[in-house]
Amino acid sequence: MAKRRVVVTGASGYVAQRMFPELAARWDLLPIDVRDTTSDGRPVPGIIVADLSDPNRDGYRQHFRGADAVIHCAFVRPSGPAGWDDNTDAKFWAEHQNLALAYNVYQTALEERVRRVVVASSNHASDYYERLVWAGELDMVTPEMPPRSDNWYGWAKASYELLGFVFATGRVGGRKLEVVQWRIGAPRDDDVLHVKPGDLTGMHRALGAFLSRRDQVQQVIRMVETEHISDARGVPFLIVYGISGNTHRFWSLANARETLGYRPEDDSQTRFIDAIARIVRGSGA
């Protein structure tokens, strides 16, 4: 049987590279990015250099042709020192470019008859709710809540989601494009190691958002290969939080388990037990 053909945008970036070996072994992977090396200078095998923010889609549509799915990880970074949560003018226009980039990916996938697009969204699409969690006004954030953010980065991710829903309804081009929005948490192994002793909120956040590498790989495979993702009204659109099975989680994994069959293998509470002890001892608890 022929391997499933999957396009990965932003393929030289951190998120894509973290799962690249497993995906390349499983699928016929077609990586695309504006550069052909990773941030530390390693060449990416088989990469195609293309700028998907170009509105002339004829320059790169051939790479989408014949693909079963697209995993969209590409991202335009703002120039200058702006952080992810800075609400500056420059940050807005960089995120505006990212929205146009997402549109090009959706539209090209639709035109080239790609079945499904998985978009690397972010937990920051719901940043406003997280503020309520830390204020003690909310216990759990679910994918069913309307996206709400208070910064341009999160606004752009929420906009990816709303734009993707339009394509999933079938009102563009007369065909429903299957869309999964992947609200990635913290795909790193060191966040909790940087939490200061006594900072229990910081610890809870780092532990709750953790996404291990093997759980990341499992999630993206399930998001591409799960046959049916449509809701009760027949719209093939799904929002999933990208985290491990963390005891400290404050984002719900219920729909990832039910719809995708996601079975996380890691829990930050057991993985980082020594760091937890250090932080808790510092609190005097």
C-alpha cells in the first residue's frame, strides 16, 4: 500500500522538527519552508524552499497536489525584539501576515483537493480564559468555548480557527475542507525547571501545559489519520489542545480522547517530580 502523502509547512522550525523523524518514517512527507536548514544549521532532507505567504498560489500549488493532508506549522516572525504577547503595531502587522499565510494554505489545499488541514494554532487563542483560571474564577478551559485572547498573537491564532471553520462549512468552492486546529501547549522539557522555588502558580502552569515529544507525535498522527472528525451537523472541524495527560492540566482533553482516540503516555506530575518537590519546598507548604 502506498504511503499517505503529507505536506508539512514550516518544516525547518522547532515544532515540525520535534516530530519529523517519526512522521517521515510513517508517511511520504513533503516538507516546505522559506529556508532549507534548521535554526542550528542542519539541512532538512527533501525540503522545498517556497514562500507560502505569496498571494500568487500558482508558484507553489504543485506541492499540494496529490497530498492527503497538510500540517501547517509555518509562521512569520515580527522584526525587532517584540515578544509573543506584545500588542505593538509591528506585532499586529506580522500577525496579519500570518493570517494571510493561513488563508493561502487553506485555499491551496481546497483547490488541490487535499482532504484535511491540521493547523498549529496555540493555547494563546484562549489566553483570556487562562487569566480567569489563575484568578480562581474558572477551573477548566474547553475547546467548545469561543476563542478569546488579549494579545495579537492569540488573536491571530483565534482568527486561523474562525477562518478554518469557514472552509470546513463548504461555503468556499463548494467543498468541505476538513480542518483540525491544534492548540499546542508547551512542547518543551524544561519549562518547569525554570520555575522559582515557591511559585506554585508558575509550577501549575508549566506542568499543565506540558506536551512531551511522543505525545506530540501521537496527537498529530491521530489528527491526520482519524477518519471522521465531523460534528453533529456534519461540519468537519475540530479544535484540540496539544498537551500530555497532565494531572495539572487546565485545558480539556475530552474531545481529543473521544474523537481522535488520543491516549497520552506522559504526565508532567510524574515526569518532573524532583522539580515539583523543589518548588513546593520553597513555598513553605
